[in-house]
Amino acid sequence: MLFAVAFGAIATLPAQAVFAQHKIDSLPKKIGNKTASIAVKGASTLTDKTYKGKEGPNGQPVYIDKKDRKFIVNDKGKKIYLKPSQIHDKKE
């Protein structure tokens, strides 16, 4: 009985370490994605036009670039270009 308890305790320690390491590894990625998203949105606000009165599929602001392409910025900071059917009037 004592052997089983000791073995169970020893077996769970590496699993906890792996879980903790995964949690630590994913934190910089989340911070990096948020930073990239904020940077791209800020740059888009300054260099591109904001499509007034319109929003993206999930309520995101829509930007218009120099080539008159409409896009939103996702959570990872990537520009996602939209089809006209994906843009709708802002809900109040």
C-alpha cells in the first residue's frame, strides 16, 4: 500500500512539471500576439483609413488600405482582408 502511494506521488510530479512548463511557454506567445495586434491596429489607425459606420464579421473595426482593400486585424496581429459580403453596418 505504501509503495503504491509513493509510486503515485512520484508519477504525478513529472506531469505537473510538464503542465507548468507548458503554461510558462504559452505566456510569452500570448504576450507577443497581444503586442503584435496592438501594434498593427495602431499603425493601421495612423496610415490607413477607418471605414466609418461599418464593422467586420464579429464587430471589429474595418480599415481601408492604399489599394482600397478592406481588412480587419485578428488577435495575432495579422491583417485579414474582407469580401464585401463580410462588411456590415455598425450596430448601435
